[in-house]
Amino acid sequence: MKKIKIGVFGAYRGAIMVKYCLEAENAQVVAICDNSREIIDYHKNAHKDFKITFYDNFDEFINHDMDAVVLANYATEHAPFAIKAMKAGKHVLSEVLPCQTMKEAVELIETVEETGKIYSYGENFCYMPAPYEMRRLYKEGIIGEFEYGEGEYIHNCEPSWPRLTKGDKTHWRNNLYSTFYCTHSIGPIIHATGLRPVSVIGIEGTKNERNLRTGLRSGCFGMELITLSNGGVIKSLHGGLYIDSYWFSMYGSKGRVECDRDIPGNNRIRKVHLQYNDFSGDYGNQKISQYIPERDHDDSSDKFGHGGSDFYIMWHFVEKIKGNPKADIIDVYEAMDMFLPGMFAYRSILNGSKVTEIPNLRDKAEREKWRNDTSCTDPKVAGDMLLPTCKTGTPDIPDAIYDITKANWEKVKDEVYKKRLPGKK
């Protein structure tokens, strides 16, 4: 079996993609790039028996002899590197998120169209056991036409903030807005239904003491009320409330399906709860079932992160390159359907939570309105379109907060690297 040659950019989060390529029958890792010499050294030590070339410069890395690139770099910087990779003749798997601005969104879509390269968005919550089964049930018409759904991704990152930001005041996580990191909660319902979001109302939780003491300048949670192309509605909730929760539910014209809430003991949103009417008799002839779905590659995926979904995003991407008709990827248009509701929810928030239309970037004429729109909270990218990080303005956080976080990172750095990276244990 011919193996697809993969390069991984971003070797910390990308370590799990490297692991896939080392073990898979359909892929091999041939190059790894990261700007951290320390992280590269861990990989070098662990993979001495494999023919892998290591880089600390993306422009050199992208010219390596390989078929595809996995982007596991900073979430605000995926689009520019995806564009470079496709123009260099490589297929792209982009880990979250697809872009930061509308200008990038237009350029990314047009690069996919111009190059003909495969672009796959790695929204792993879509491939977790229960959400993926919910998709199957919807596609088979079990619950009927979509009417209402809810998605939650609540993750209190305060304990992990030293590991995530390393005390860097300019780190993207410290400067994101409340509805930016939205595709974990929105994505599974979009992927299940295939419906396009057409408008959104954004709501921001501004009580953010936990955020401020870590250095994060946004509201503590974001909410999107999204209207879809068929009139159905999604309520999406995500952010840093105190207790973690991952959960999805969909109501259709014939029934309802949801997953277990991810709390201790529930085994990572695996169990499905299904209730529907098969209309074989009188109205109200309901069928009810609860079960944990099984998939063909579960034996291989269980040792990978995020409920095995990290395995499946890689498997489908590689199989798509190989031409497998069963490969199920999230293409660039669907990636935008998952991301743009959060972007325009924030514009709604800044405009008093008014209903805001979501552009359809499949329409080439629609793209022209947004081609030069750099609105975002990143000063390096926004230029004169810089947005505040919170609806009440960008808070001023003392440098001492970041100094504390950096000191805490230095205390745990070795332990974190030994746990999360290959090599010395």
C-alpha cells in the first residue's frame, strides 16, 4: 500500500498527528517543523529510527518532498500557512481554526479553488463517537428535518493557562474575543445537518475575573443563536465557565437525539440517547434507545486523544487524498460554516446583539464585500480595523500577571513536555 507522505507543522499539538503517521498503514511522517528547539529535540530523540527531516523554518519545510501538510500551529495563523502550502502543491489538514479575518477567509477559499488541492478542516468534535453517530442518524432521516439544536463546549482553562500561553502577553489566547473559538460547539451540528448558517445573534458573558487573573482579555463565555438555511436554529455556548461540559442535542421533525454530557464517569460523550417516531402506527408510536456506537477503526482510535477523534480526522484526510469515496472530510466551505457564526456573533455583540447576516462565501460576488476586511483583535493583522477584545473595551492587565504565569510555566515545563511529547520520560 502506497503511503501518503506527511509533514507536520507545529510539533506540540502536532505530536498526535505524528503518532498517527508512525503507526498508520496509509501514511508516513517525513518532515516536522517547529520554532521551538526544545520541542524538536524531543521528537528527534523519540524518532531516531525513522527517516524524518526536522525544520525550524516553514519556508524551507514546505519545499520538502511530501504530499500533504498538517497545520497544528497557532489557531489565528492557519490561513496564511495553508495558502502557502497549497500554492506549493501540498494538500492541507488545518487544525482549528481556519482563519482570523474575512480577508483571510476569501483568500483561503480562492486558493483551494485555484490549486485544486484538498483542504480538510480538523474539527475533532465532529468525529467523536456520539456526535458522529448523531450525524449518521440525521443523514438516514431517523429524526426528520432539523428544527433545533444545542452545542456546548465549556472548558475552564485557568489551571492550564501557563501551559497554553507560557506567560506571553501577545499570545493569541490572551487576545481572542468571546465567540472566536466556536467550532467545537457549532461544528458537530453543522456537519450532521449540512445546513448553512444565514444569520446570528451574539451574546457575551462579561463577568471575567478568572480571565483577568490569567491574562485573558475576553468575556468569560460566548453564545451564538444561529438561524440555518432551512429555518432551524442552533444555540451554541462555549468559553470558560467554571465547570467543564461538552454536550450536543438535535431536535427534528420526527424525534430527538443527544449525547451524554461529558462529566466524570460518562466516558467522553460516547453514549447516544435516541427518541423518535417511526410513524408505523398512530402518532406517538415512539422508539427509545440508548447505546454506545461502534465504528470500523475504534480498536485503532482508542489510544488517540479527544475520544479517538484525532485518529479519525487523520484517517479521513489521508483516505481523501488516496481517493477513497468513503472519506468524510470537512471542506473549506463547511469550515467557514462552522467558523463564521462566531465571527459575526461578535460583530452582533459589538452592535448591541442585533441579528447579523452571515455571508455566503460560496458566492463569488459576495466575497468582494469582504476581500479587504481585516477586522479582528490581533494588532499585527487588523491594522486600522482593530476590534476590542470585549464589548466593554479591551481591559488593561498589568504585566505582573503575565510574569506570574511565565514563572508558573517554568515550574511545570519539564513535566508537561515529558507527558505530552515523545522522547524522554
